[in-house]
Amino acid sequence: MTNRTPVAGRALLAAALAFSVLVGCSRNPVTGRPEMVLISTGEEVKIGREEAKKVEAQMGFADLQSARSYVQRIGKNLAVYSPRTDVDYVFDVVDMPEPNAFALPGGPVYVSRGLLALANSEDELAGVIGHEIGHIAARHVVQRVSVTAPFAILVGIPAAIVGSVSKTLGAVVAAPGALAGGLVLASHSRGQEKQSDRIGMDLAAQAGYDPAALGRFLATLQREEELTRGERRRTHFLDSHPATAERVVAAQAYAVGLQRASAAPVAQGRAGMLRRVEGLMLGENPSVGVFLDNRFAHPALGFSMDFPHGWKTSNQPSFVVALKPDSDQKVFAVLQQAAEGKDPREGPKADGIDEKLLPQLQVKHVNGLPTTRFETQHKGMTYLLAWIAHRGTVYRIACVAPDDQWPQLGPACEAVVGSFAPLSSADRGRIRESRLRVVTATGGERLSDVLARSGNVWQPEKAALANALEGPAARLSAGTQVKVSVSRPYRGR
């Protein structure tokens, strides 16, 4: 859960396009062939700007300015050679721990800090950024707009509440399906991926980068996906950019025939690149909340809350949810921001609770915080709703379970509500963050030796992957710079 201002409205771009008309026939900037365009360039740019605001509000940007500036300069170097010139390309690093990159209509291109941490050369970054420019240049992003929103938050609506309690309360409770992840990006087709690979490599070569680096980095991403398979994650570059062994081979073969221009990079060598990314946050960002076992603690907003042991939990940009295993998604608890103010009754008002019910909502105190609550049954389900005011914000806790299970699960839901409290100094002290650091190897050391003496908290295999080495036993030459992950107490922003 972020402390950023929630984005008003959840209308999908596909719905917006329902009001659009065919603009006419134009030529694709990449292929030169005629094609029907569903939206004008002006509308595409407008959509991109609107979605970019959502990206900033829901995801935010990495807190390392040197890394953001680095990506922006690489992107500008590449955009000069784009075959499409009727849009303004902008670049940034989003605050996302998983390795990913994506493009929005009309020019915005983003890479995640998770992807940045895995790259080992500016050439690799140029290949990825060029690939995303390729999607915009070939109008792949616009083509996807017609079938799905490029950026949509999975906040579903349990229809059981609607009508019986509130006209708008259906938008209150996040569906357990949101556990799958916050960012929804439709997969590109294999043809689109192959075309964007070629465009990206063309741009890289024209800007003076090694075009073969894209193929190498795709192989790194495949290796990373294998390493983390089965772990809970939101989304990955390969989810929306499917990679195959054939695609990697095709990229490497295409790169052989490209002539690389002579041009100075933004950073000199791997050492210059590492100077710009050292200090990058790795893993989850504590500033948007962190789980300490079953306790969710939010240092920026200053509260903690306990979920039942064993429930599956997920911290999304606009809510925190816990799902009881083996409940067919029928038993869950959700925490969201409902309204501003010091009176908890502002929450049910904002949620559209029937005005006739408002006088029944009494204010009590939970751990010193003013609280009001409401319980209702509808179509075999029981809903416990509580609104708690803390630091000028009213938070809503919703706990849902079938009526026949409520006698057993009701106490657990009551405990969830009763656990919401100001963040204690002890819990604040338990919160830690991990940052990328660079350590220089001495002659004859193995990677495992460097990891042991540097306080690294990455798994050895992950550290080998991040440094493009075969494994922890790899021998290092004197002076080799090694990326490690170092944990420290969270200091806040």
C-alpha cells in the first residue's frame, strides 16, 4: 500500500475506445505498409499521458536519481533514431522489484529497478529500452489498447454488497483475485516481439551500442525466471514479452549483420555503469509497507496490522489483502484508504453507506484510535466493515466469510480489526531495506568469498546471475567489481 494519492476512477482504456471512431488509413512507421488506425496520434498521446499519471501514482519511481538520469540519457540517445517521430519519448525507472520493462501509448517507456539491478552493461540496457521504443514505433502498444488497458489495477468488486448496504460500496472491497498482481500487461505476439527485437537492435547499433547485447540479456532474464520460479511475484518481463530459445537465437543471428556506429556511451565501461546504479534499492520497498511475519507494518503511514497466521498476503499499490487458503477466495480481509479526516464516520460516508444507517454507527476506540464499524449479511456471506482514523486518514478494513463459517472465522476477523494500531518503535526497528553495493575482488577470490566478506544477503545463485557469472564458485580476477545486496535498518525517505 502506498502513501501516494489514489487515482480517481478505474475506467479501462478499452471502454474509452468504445467512443472512438476509425481515424483512417495510414502507413506504419516501421513497415511502411498501409494500416487502419483506430485512434489518432493526438488521442494516443493523450491516453499515454493519462496512463503515465497512473504509473507514477500507483508505482512511483526509484529513489536513486543517478539511476533514473542514466536510463533517461540512454533512452534519449536511442530515440533519435526511432523510425517514428510523431511522439515524444520519455524514460524513467519505476519502483518495482521484479525485472520488467513496458511502454505506454504515445511515448512513455519504463524499466523497473529490478531489471536495472540485473543488467551488466549499458549495451544490455540499450537493447531493452530500444525494444520498448520498437513497440511504440511499430504501433504495437496502440494495437493492444483496442483489447486491453496497458495499465490496470485488479481491484475487483464483490457484487454481494452492492445494493443491500451501499450504492458505491461495491468499489470498496478488493477481490482476492488481486493476489495475482497489480500490473496487468497483455502479452505481445511472437511476431511483435521479433519485430521489436529487430527495431531495438537497429536503434542500439545506430546509437553505438552492441546490438547482440539484447540477446544476451534475454538469456539472463530466462535464467532469472528459472531461478525464481514458484516465488510470489507481481509480474515479470517475460510475462508480457514471451521469450523462447528460438527468439534468443534469432536476435543473436540478426545482430551479426548490423553495423555498429562509433559513438561514446553515457557511462564508460561496466565500472561507469555500476557507479550510476550503486545504492539502488533491491527487493520490496519498505516505504510502501512490509510484512513482518503476519504483521503488516507501514513506516511512512505509521501503523501496523495483523492478519491471521497462514493466510496468503499481498501488498498492492492501493490495498493490502489476505486470503484464507483453501477457501475458494470466499474468505479474505482487505485494508484500504477510504477517506480523509479524523472522524472515522467520514469513511462510510465516502463509501456511500445508506444515510439511514449512518446514525447507527457509533464511534469507539481501538488501540487509542477512533473507530466505527458495520456488519451485514447478504446472499450467504457476512461482511464485517470497520473504519479507523489515523493521522488524518480513514482506513477501511473489510473481512468477508460465508455465513455458515462466520462462527469459526468471526473471532479471527475481529482480531484483524483489533490489531490496527500506531506503529511501535520496536516494529519500526525490525524493518530493513536492501541496497545494491559494489565490492572489488582481490586476485584468486571466488564469488562466494566476496559474498561472505561483504555482508551480502542475496542467495549465492542470485548474486552469480546478477554479475553474469556461472555460479558462486566462479574465479574472479583482481579488480573485478561485484554487485552485492547489503541489508541495513530502514531509514525512510
